[in-house]
Amino acid sequence: MFLNMLREAWRAMAANKLRTFLTMLGLVIGVGAVVLMLAIGQGAQTLVKEAVATMGSNLFIVLSGGTTTGGARSGSGTAPTLTLQDARAIAELSPVAAVAPTHSGNAQVVYGGVNWRSQVIGVTPSYLEVREWRLVRGQPFTDTDMRAATRVALIGQTVARELFGDEDPVDKTVRIANSPYLVMGVLSPKGQSFDGRDQDDTVLVPLSTAQRKLYGSPFPDTVRFMMVKAVSESAMDRAEQAITQLLRERHRIQADAPNDFTVRNLSAVADVQAETTRVMSIMLGAVASISLVVGGIGIMNIMLVSVTERTREIGIRMAIGARQRDILWQFLLESVIVSVVGCLIGIALGVASAYLVSQTTGMMVVVTGTAILLAFAVASTVGVFFGFYPARKAAALKPIEALRYQ
Amino acid sequence: MSTGAHPLIRVEALHKQYETDAGPQPVLRGVDLDIYPGEFIAVMGASGSGKSTFMNILGCLDMPTSGRYTLDGNDISRLSRDELARLRNRFIGFVFQGFNLLPRATLLDNVALPMLYAARPAHERNARAQELLKRVGLERYGNYLPSRISGGQQQRVAIARALANRPELLLADEPTGNLDTITSHGIMELISTLNREEGTTVVLVTHENDIAHFARRMIRFVDGRVEEDRVMEVIGDA
């Protein structure tokens, strides 16, 4: 019975191919748009999630205060108010897992005849723990390297690729700002940060080496920037208070005076960013869904025309014994088939255009099974919903009136 | 004429009027009639005499405004739409003036359609449809669409379709109205044979005397009433 109904529905649609195609088109575009938009939204979310994950979890950054020169205030991190002793003191706090003071800059890195400009960061050994960064080859440097300010380096994936190609960089010597550094290890890949920087385009050297030898800091014991990792997510608030209180005491700041440093919760920043992209992808999906509804109305429109056109056929069917539900199912089935086929084409179109978008713009797009299932479910529902009214109208026709219709 | 047997159809004080802009328009003004199983009746009358409306009511396609219509013991006014559909499907076969085949379905599918609505299994539908097409002489055209065969052939297919569920009652509304004389007689032979050999009760609307003469009882409508009801000389199979 059902097979026969399918066959009849197919015949009715095949009899008017152009119209069937146009009916489908609305839904095809709607589903395509939903799939594409969800893919773009999902891509952005994935990007942020990955960036947040590579940043390290439960992080604060602590910046030194700003300088005021002739009334013009510079931003945070310009005055040398934080010291390495501050960093060591913070590390002693119970809610703090690790502290990594850094000193960053850019320098030309040369190996043999190849050179590459990269970010070179002076870090303490704890940096790798704070950033949750591993080595894929070689060894990390140690406190001994810190104390002796040895010229050793860990290089990121991008640097390794640009300078060494397929060669193993470990135990090779590179020149950074014209001084030789021994490559001790290669960092694991991290990809983009959430502001879009390539985190693998990085060279890590001991902090002391960076300050005394590479960048020649005027205040070798101070730092402008440190990363602090709390022991857990629930310890974040306690850690922030403890750091603030400790630094105010250590810097002997009066009760009513402002801080000469800034503590920023990076995870919170990342959460906001994640939330923003989530909202964006929901909005994209919502806008695209409107076109699904428009497509559904298109189906209803055509089905109503089709019912009117086939009034006589409905009359004949009723005369030879079709019940109301037979007629209802016949028309409902047609709109469901149109929707489902339109939906499948739409999914193919959406996936193809998502691929095209990622190929041409380099944007990250992620087509998830959930998105496809969602589009499929919504489109089928739209077909049933908008097909039901015309089908009911057909079934409600009186046999004699339908049969007399010319 | 059958006596003693229960009538297949009993119509009592049947009225039908249509509401028009010019007020109610009476079409049937009190029709009383009994039809017994196995009869072959020709209904005649000028256009507007109410014969077609009468046929539509007999076929459960239309409802009387007042009066009672009893079909095989069922009071039609008490049946639901689904029960009426079931009656049309199992008990009644229709043949129309305009053939009314579904244009996009093959002849086989057209003939099988009433069996589809009766939820018969596919193999049975196919076998029966094939058998019926053979009976009307069109077994070789089963996969044709109706537009590829002549009007007379289409009407044969329509008769085959009407017979699909072995109805007790065959209603034919001007079945030869669109056909030439020779073809018409062929169709009438087919209908007569059915009536004679299977005892199918036939009610036929026509305004042609030569067609009416295939029947054995003639009823003439004038202005919504039965004006004449008589037994006829049988010449159809003479």
C-alpha cells in the first residue's frame, strides 16, 4: 500500500518536473543556508575552543603598572614595578600552581643560510607547565640555565619547519640576534591563539638570558608580564585575591592608593570570547532558519495550487472508494517527499559550499552530524507542517463537487 | 421483475434542491422507487429532469435534501464518510460519460486502484486487473497511458475498473455519450453481458432510445419526478 502511494506521489511529481523543482528550491536553499551557517558558526567556536585550550587553563596574567611621563599615561606593563622576587612570592601562595614571568620581543633567527624573524620569549622553566606545552623532541632547559643565563633555546613547530625543514633541530646551533644558541628541544604544535597569532612561531630562551644578553633590559630583576596558573578553576577567585593582596603588601601600597599592577583573569576573557562566538553561531542558524520557513510556505503554496488543479482527480478517487485519509496521505506524502528530497539536496549543497568557503577564504568551517540531522529534522517537519493544510483541504472536498469540478 | 426478494435499492420520497442565488432550486421532487437485484434499468429524461442528480445520490456521491435512501438494507443518511467510501469501493462500480481514468496512471494501475483502496495484496491486484483487462479485450495495453488509446477503449478500461471489487451495483451515467454508434453498441453489449451472466444490477442513464433498449426496465424522469416506469422488450441480445 505504502509503496504504491510512494509510486503515485512520485508520478505526480514527475509529471510536473519544473514545478516540483521550484517547490524544492526554496527548501534546498534554506537547508543549504542552515548547514553552511551552522558550519561557519561551529568553525568559529571550534577555533576559539582550541585556542583557549592551547592557551592553558585557569590562567591569570599579571602586568606591571603604567608609567606617567609628563602627564601622558602609558599602558599597563610599561613601568618596572614587578620583580622576580614578586613572582617567587606568588608561586608560594596556596591557590597558585605555578608562575611564569616572561620577557618577550622579536628577533632574527638564523640557521646556516636560512633566516626567519620570530617572537623570542624569555621564560622560566615553569612556563611550559603554565602553558601546558610539551616538547616533541629534546629536553627543556632548567633552573641551572636560568641562573647561568646560558644561550639555549626551545623552538616552536613553525620555526623548526622554516629553519630546519626535515632536519632534526635538536643539538644544532642557531644564531639569535647574532649570538649562537643551542637548540635543546622542539615544542609541540599549538596552532592559532584566539587573537589569530601563530603560537608555533615562537622561540623560548631562559628569562635571564633574554633580559641580560638578548634584549639588554635596564632593570634585569624586573618583569613586565607574568602568567599565573591557579591550582583549579574553583581556586581562581581566591588566587586573584591572594595575588592582589600579596602584591599590595610587597609594594607597600597605601589602603586608598590604586594598584601599580593589573591582574587579569584570562579564562574569563576566553569564556566571554567563547560565549560571543556561540551566540554568533546561534544567530547565524536562526537567520538561516527563516529561509527554511519561507521554503515551507513555498511548499504550501504549490500544494494548494496542486490540490485545486487535481480536484477532479480527487473526485474520481473518492468515487471509486478513496477514504478521506487516503487522500490526506496522498498529498501529505507528496509534500514530505518534496521536503525530504529538497533537504537532502540542500545538505549536499550546504556541505559543498562550506567546503568551498573554507577553500577560498581559509575560514575554519566544521560540518557536524548534529547540524545535518537538525536541518533534516526541521525540513521534514516543515514539509509535514506546511503540507498538512493543503492535504486536509483535499481530503475535505465533497465527492460530487470534486467530481463536477472542471 | 423480481417479486418477494428484498429490494437492493429503496428510495422513498426523495427530494433534492440546490441553493442558488435565485433561491432554492428543486431538482428531485419526491421520487419513490424500488430496484431489485439483477435488474437492468435505463433512466431517461431531458437534461435538467433530475436523472443525473438521482444517479449521484444512488452512487452515494451526493446526499438527498430529504427522503430516505436504503441501499442493501443500509440507511445511507446514517453512514459516515468513511462508510460511504467503503460502499462506493466494494458495493458500487461507476462508469462515467467522460471515462474519468487517471491520466498519469497506466491502464493496469487504473483498473487496480479500487483494489488498492480496498487494501488487497499486490499480487491479487495485479492478477485481477490483468484478468479484467483481458475481459474487456485490452490485455495487451496494460502498460499504456489512457491518452494512447481510443475513447471506446478508455470506456472499456473504466468498466474494468468499475468491476474490480466485484460490485453488486453498476451505475453508468451516459457511458456512451462521447462515443460513436458502433463503439456504443460494443460497450452496451459488454454491460448487458455482465448483467446477464453475473447478475450485476445495472442502472444506466441515457437519453438515446437505442441505448435504453439494452435495458429491461425503463424509468423516465420529468421535472424531478418519475413519470414513466415500464418493462421493455429485450432487443439488446436479440
